[in-house]
Amino acid sequence: MDYDVFKEALKDNGLTLKAFSELSGVQYKTCSRWGKNNYPVGDWVESWLALYIENREYMMLKRFLKDIVCKD
């Protein structure tokens, strides 16, 4: 994953680099090096972000359905 694509994906999903670091368990120092001096974004990051986004969407749907069911 290209660094610019990574940063855009974080922005699109309301994540800061610090939040990503905390959620993924990667040291902030490591994440902040990505994109500098040709230091690549980890190969695993793209799939991690895809799963994070998918999980977030499922959680929103779960809360929505729970609200509908619990109204009765």
C-alpha cells in the first residue's frame, strides 16, 4: 500500500496515525516512519484496514438493529 493511499484511508475512516498505532499495536514511531526515505507501509496494513472498516460497518449495523428491536 502506498503511503499516500494509507494516509487517505486513515482520513476517510476518521483515524489518526496515533489511533491507528494504538489499535493495531504498532509503535507510533514505526508508523510515523512510513513514507519517509522510501520506508514502506507494512504489507499487512491494507488487509488490516479493510477488516477494520468492515468490522466498524457491522458494529454500526448491529447497533441499528438492536435499537429497532429494543424499541418494542
